[in-house]
Amino acid sequence: MVVLIVSIILIIIIAIVITIAFSAIKLELIDFSIKDYEDLVEIIKLIKDKKYAGISKHTDFILKLKLCVLKRIPIINFKVSDEGIAKFLRKQIRKNKLKKEEREIKKYVEEDKKQIENDIPNINVEKLKLLMNLGTENASFTALSTTALTILISIILRFLVDELEEENFKYEINPIYSGKNTFNINASLILSMPTVDVIKLIR
């Protein structure tokens, strides 16, 4: 009887290890939007002040998380709104404040370059839909900014995309020559990373 229980436990452990080793966590960003320039300014201020939980008041989006076996078959699937993420961030901020003294007395040793590279998760972008309108008071700066952003996105995608299929990657950054600061964005995104890398990242 003991042998049978031990065998079952070992089988369960092996199954869990195999599932983790050959699974991936996918994040799908649905209809991310910033409606106007004033919201963008407020978001920048909140990021600068490290008040990340307040960002949800100036954005709209839904985040879908999936745990996929063999990187394709979903076994866990749930959605969370921007407000849900804000609540999570507020909880984390409170937790971090409680651990502040503990963090201050810890001494961190700088890792070598190879170790740092090993810790970077293997992120793969599977789908990107992006529409951005950008305008500034300076027409030349508007043209330069939109061009630079387009080039930057194309360079980043080369590193984060395994198979570049045209129908899955559509991004458009439009210059708005209105003589005033203008900004809005709408985006949907699906990315995945091996579960093993996620565990290493949050350990």
C-alpha cells in the first residue's frame, strides 16, 4: 500500500514537472486604449511618481491569461480588467511597504553578464494589432517621432517574433498635423513565454 501511494505521488510530481517544462503562459492584451493627450500626461506623471495603481483611471483594456500545455492547448484561462490589475498593484504596494526595512538591510551582489542573460525570459510575440495617432505642436517633431516609433517597433519585433505572419502583425502610427498635442492608441497583443522562465522571473 505504501509503495502504491509513493508511486502515485511520484507520477503526479513527474506529470507536474513535465507540464511545467512543456507549457507556456500566454498574455493577451485586448483593446488597450488611451483616449486623449491629457490622459497620456497623467499616466506619465503617475509613472514618474511610481503610483502605478492610478494608471487604470486613464486607460481601458482587458488582459487575458492562459496556461497552455505544449504551448498551444489552454488548460487555465481567465480575464482581468485594468481595475483588477490596479487592485492587485495596490495590494503589492502595501506588501512592499511592509518589507521595506527588510529590503534595505539586504545586500545585492551584481551578477555577471551571462547570469543576467540566463534570467531574461524568452518572450515570443504571437500577435500584434496597433493603431496610434500622434501629434505635437511642432510638425517636424511629429513626423520624426512617428517614423522613429515605426522603425523601433519593427526592430523589436525581429527579436520577439519566431514566425512573422503578416496577418498577425499590423501596426500603424499616424502623424496628426493639427498644431496641438494629440495622442490616442488602440492595441491588442498576444505574447507567450515558457512557464519555466516565468517561474525563474518571479522566484
